[in-house]
Amino acid sequence: MIPKQEGKSNAGNTACMFDFPLIDFHTHILPAMDDGSRSLDESLQMLYSLSKSGVGKILLTPHFYADRENPETFFNRRSVAA
């Protein structure tokens, strides 16, 4: 990674030390899907915090455990969370 140079900004995010938006590749931000967010409000707070930290892109990565539920149930739960 290339550190942010003195005097440059990262889209107004003063907390970020890099001169490019960061990507969060593993976020449990969908409400009530995993061990992350428990509500829409909490998800919004997480998004705000990530944005202020310089994260510009987020990949939603809910876990699927084939031994715990079937794909149809998982996809239905995921569509409600999104």
C-alpha cells in the first residue's frame, strides 16, 4: 500500500492515511444476518464509521453454512436483510 503524502486528502476523510479509497472485503453489515449488525440503524452507523475511516467500497459477505440451513432459506433471509 502507498501511504498518503503530506498535504493530500482522501475525499475529505482526515482519518485515512492513504491517498485512495480503501475497500472492506469482509463486512457483516447486513442486519441480523451474521454476528455483525443487529439492526438497520446499527448498519447505518457502521457505514458512517467506515466512510469516516476512508473506506470507499464495501463487500457484503454474509456467511452461508450448508449444515445449518438450505440455500433457499439463506437467500430469503438475505433478501429481507438487504
